[in-house]
Amino acid sequence: MIRDLRAPRTRGARARSGRALASLLLPWMAACSTVAPLDASLPGDAPRRIELTATPFFPQEDHQCGPAALATVLAASGVPVVPADLVAGSYLPGREGSLQAELVAAARRHGRLAYVLPGDPGSLVAELAAGRPLLVLQNLGVDAYPRWHYAVLVGLDAGRDEVILRSGRRQREVMSWARFDDSWRRGGRWAVVLLEPGALPENPEPLRFLEAIAGLEAAGRLGDAAASYAAAAARWPEHALAQLGLGNNAYARGDLAAAVASYQRGVALAPGNAVLHNNLAQALLDAGCPRQAEAEARTAALLAAGTPLEGDVRDTLEAIEAGPRQEGRCAVEAGGSATGQPLSSRDDLEARAADR
Amino acid sequence: MVIEHLRRCLVAVTCISLVGAAMPMPAQAAIVSTDRAISLEQRAGYISAVTAGLAREDLQARFVALGVDPAQVQARLAGLTDSELAALAGRIDELPAGGDALAIIGIVFLVLLLLEFTGTIDIFKKVP
């Protein structure tokens, strides 16, 4: 009816309206124009076309793209969940959405290590090529008026310059790389891969990976974390913090002999690390070896002087000084001196224990 | 003023309770966690046990205010490391909370409809 009352449009009027529309939408699109094509952004040897078609799909309920996207990646990694299982643990009613940290925590509670990828296209394609879909955060609005959205990246096609997503209520959303990259950039280029305990991502960075394992530990999954620390120690045999992780994990599980052995391997790799000496001292004290413990704690105190660790080391020393002094039941000292004879390995430790 | 006073009071109570909690088991307190050792090596800086404890208190209250069942709050925070708790505390209202993609589509549709009616564009073709 309204249309019938208007005068017929001319070509000029259409051109003008086109310009008006362009001027309205250009500020929204401006950021897209600078994105390099996907093909140019990928490493030369990376696959150009991938789609993980077997990835499940859970259409989202109102505001609940977080639980839906998380259920998608969890189910793809072998955890049998549906979005409804995750709402109580990851949906924040007052924000009508889910926080990144809470999705990560929920994944950990389900026994999956959540590894936050470095934000480059090469990392995305490497994980997709390994068969792992990725949880991503997009800002579908603009910086001033953000619309945060979680989706699952399941594929890409460099030839067509496109990505493929499980998103909202769309099982197979095809989005141009430029549009995806723009929304992903405005979401902080956040992409997470879920790994089974003991598995490594494609191009792991040591601290990033160890941080992710510490998260699994925080969620109470000590056994799962142990498997991942072992994988980290095997991948980076020279990394002292991997040994610290193994030692702390063993200590938390009550395995003092394993904790002492790991800390000692760590100390051998990084003799100047106050944390390793401090924790070794505590484990030795608990194992009934206060003299060895005291020697380690004094080394730790020297190394920690003037650092934020000073207080922690003081606590350890005080605990040692408050306890009994004699080596009544020390299981890890066998002919060692009061200064602590360094043990080179767990085998060494067990051999000495057997000698007694 | 009153709120500031309450806040100070809460901080004091928390500190005392933390110290109290640490007293009976110095053995646990002396182990420096892997997460805190990593925080030492990173730009973000060292997260002490006290900082993390305060962050946890702050977050518990905010979560309840944002509609989370108080019985669930502890379990939800349990999957986060001290560094993550510290990064979250005080920023829970500004950090991204992914909800849905549907609202923005609605806004774009409304804008297009408005432009259509004002005659600026003509994309909704008349059904013959």
C-alpha cells in the first residue's frame, strides 16, 4: 500500500539511495577492508581446505551460545554432554551470557585441558588439521556497542577465503574470512582447543601449556593433570617448571618420594630457582628429613631475598625450625650429609632408600 | 562512606580468616603452586595467596549479585587458578560475556526496515 502511493523510482534515485546506504554502512565495514586473505595468512605447508563435518551441533537457546558452543567442543573431544548440563556451571544470568574464564573452568571440570591458542591463523589451521574444532569468541557488534558471541570453528577454505562455523542456530554458517577475522580480532583473537589429559596441542608453548595444566589441577583433576605434566616433561626435558608441576602434583596426591624426585630434577635444571628449592624443602620436611629440608630452605632463602617469594620461604624455614630436629624416619636420606646430597633421579632415590 | 567502611571491614575479616586458616597446616601453605610460579615469570606479575583469597571473596559476592545460586558459586570458581581469579576480580561487569548473535540481526533488520519505509532503500521486493 505504501509503495503504491510513492512516485516510481528513477535510476538516479536508486544510485543516490545506494550511496546513502554505503555511507551508513561504511564505518561498520571499514575494518574489514584491511584484512589479508586467508591464503596469504596461512603457513605455506598448511592445508587449504578442511571441514570437520562430524562435529556435533547444538542449536543455542536464548543468550546461551556459551553452553551450546562449549558442549559442541566437549562432545567433539569425547565428553558426552549437552548444553543443558553446562548452563548451571557457566551461564551468568546478570550478564545474559558466559565469561571466557567460566567456559574454560567448566571444560576443566569435565576433565579436558583448555589450551588458549596464540591468536594467529596458523594456530587455528594446525588444530583443525589435527581434527580438533575450536571454541572462538567473536564481537559481532562494533567496539562501542559490542555483541559478544561464542561459536565453534569447524573448517576453512582458503580458496574461497571462507571459514565454516557452528554458530547460534546455524549448523553450518559460512562466513567470509575478512568478516570472521574482523569479529574475532574485536573479540581479542581468543580461540581455545580442548585436549584430552596427556595430549599436546600442535605447536605448544611451554608456559602456556603449563598454565593450562595448572587450571586442570585447580578444578581438582589431579590425575588428569599428572598425565599432562608428564607429557610436558617429556616434550621439554630441559624445562624446570615442568618438573615443578610434576612435583607439586605428586605432593598434592601425597606421593612424597615422587615429589622429591621431581623437585630434585628441577633443581638440577635450574639451580637458581627459589620455588623449586622451597618446595623441595617442604617435601623433605614432610618425608621426615628436617636436616636436608633446612639446607634446601636456606638455599631458597638466599635466592628469594628481595623477591615476592621471601615470605613463602620464611614460612618454610619457620615450619622446619618448629619441628623435630632428628632424622627419625627420613626415607630419602641414605648416607647423605646434612647439606643434602643431591639425588639425580627417582631411581637414585629409590636405590638409596633400598640401601638403608 | 558506609560502603567503604564495610569494604574495609570485609578485607580485615578476610585477612584474619586467611591467616587463621593457614595456621593449622603450615605444610600446605609453604608449597608455592605451579600457577604462582608461572605468574612470577610473566609480565602480569606475582599473585600472592592473599591477593587470590581476596579475589575469591570479591567474586563470590559478585556472582551471587549476578544471579548465580549461592550453593553453586564455590563449585564454579573452583576451576580457576589464582592468577585467573585475580584477573577476573573487579572486572566481571566489563569482560566479554558471550550471549547471542540474534540481537544484532534484529537491529540490522530494524534499520533496513526503517530505511525501506523512508524510501532510502528498496530491498524488500513487493510480492507480485
